[in-house]
Amino acid sequence: MPDGSTRTDPSSFTAEEIAAAGYTEAPAPPPYEDTTQDPPHWNGSEWTIRDLTPEEIAARTVPDSVPRHALKIAMIREDPASVGQVDSAIAAMPQAQRIEAEISWREAPTIRRSAILVGQLAAVLGWDTDRVTGVFIDAQAVSDEIAG
């Protein structure tokens, strides 16, 4: 406070005291297109929105599902031991769960990122959401390479 005192209850500050301290209340952020723009950024006096480059847009496009073979190739590129670890993890599952996982892992034409199996396998591999997302993006690129 200008007089040297302190207060910790934010509801006790007046608008004049806040302004005197050099703070400005930011208005609500403007809308933006999350697939082509960064979220709004407050620079201290106004909101700015940066358009993404084509490369950034491509990197943010996360597929909901990818071909199973492309996912396995992307996983091997990410961590060569990962597919073997997945096979071991599936083999260690209780019978009913193991049978479902084996069918999905060995026979499903596509794997959905939101599938329970993906979450279980990510936990076994120690992969966080960002790493799983990255592998799905890479798997889509693998699929595009094979098809293109």
C-alpha cells in the first residue's frame, strides 16, 4: 500500500488502489479459432491473437483414430521396445480383458485414441497424454506416407 501497510484480503482493495499499484483489469478474452490460432494473450494493455503457421496447424491436428499398423510403426519409432512391452502387458491381463485386448491389438483395423486399451497401455509404457498424442500424430503421418 502507498502508506506502507499491507492487506491480504483481495476483496478489501478498491479499484483506485489497484490502479495506483499499476494493475489493469483485463476484459474478457475475445473468441478465437482453436484450430488455426493460439489462445488470446494479454500483453498488459490488450488481447492479442496469433495465427498459427501451416506447420503448427498440422502438428495440432490430432486424429481420433489411426490405422493399427501405423500406430505400431509410430510406437516403434518412438520407442523400439514399446510394442514388445505392450505384448507383455496384454499377456499379463486377466483372461477376459486379455482376450478383448488381443483382438483389438492384433485385429482391429483402427485404434481410437480414447479407447480404454490405449489408456491402459500408456500407463504400462509410462507415457503421458502428450506423448500418446504425439504418437497418434506420428501414426497419422505414417499412414499418410504409406498411402501417399
